Amino acid sequence: MEFLQKAINDSDSRHKWIYATIAAELAIKEFLMKKNPILEVLLNEVPSPPLDKLYGKILKEYCGIEPYMKIKDIQYGVKIRNLVVHRPRDIDLDAQDTYIYVRLIEATIFQFLSNLYPEIAPIVSDHYPPVMKYIELEQSSRI
């Protein structure tokens, strides 16, 4: 949640994107460890698998949960994060796309929380409908 808060509060789109991607990585790792504690040492001690693997096949195999429906957006977000970090001159981030990405990660984290704590699921479903009313990031022509 700390990196999600940094992503929400930072004024620089590049920092927001990096923080949101870190929040996405930490969220899936923490979720997997809570759902299947045997994964804790592996996820903490070995370099992290790509996020699309964590949000896809690993989520299904170890938690019995279908792959995350916005996995393509998360993959795209990681690609953009890598450009921001390694080739910053090659990318010009749009504030609206950054806002959408941060909201996507925020919704993802709250979906994980509602899975772990079913008593908050009604609140989460009211705040984050199953299909968010945002364009797919990968279809954005601004990035």
C-alpha cells in the first residue's frame, strides 16, 4: 500500500508509473504468500518471475484463481516502466494514461484484499466494478 500511495500522490508521471508497478509486484507476491504460505521463501529469496506469470499461471496453479483479467494492461505497464527506467528519452508519458494505470493497479490490490478478506468484498465491488470504464492501456495512441 505504501508504493500505491506514492503512485497516487506523486506529481511526476514517471515516478507514478514506477511506484504503481512496484505496488503491483509487491501486491501479487503478498497475495500469493497469504493464500499459499509455502511460496514465501521462494518469492522472497529468488528473483521475481515476470508479472504476467505471477498474475497468470502462478495465480491459477497455487491459488486456484483464474488469471487476472487485466493481465495485458499489467504486461504493458511493465514494458512502459522498463522504458521509463532504462530508456527515459524514448518515452513520453501522458498524465491520463498514468492515471488510468495507477487506478488499474489500485483496483487490482483491492480485488486481492477482498479475496483475502471477504467481509470487505461488498465495499470493493461498489468502488471497483468488475469491468472498469477505462480504455485498455495497450490501445492508447498516446504512449
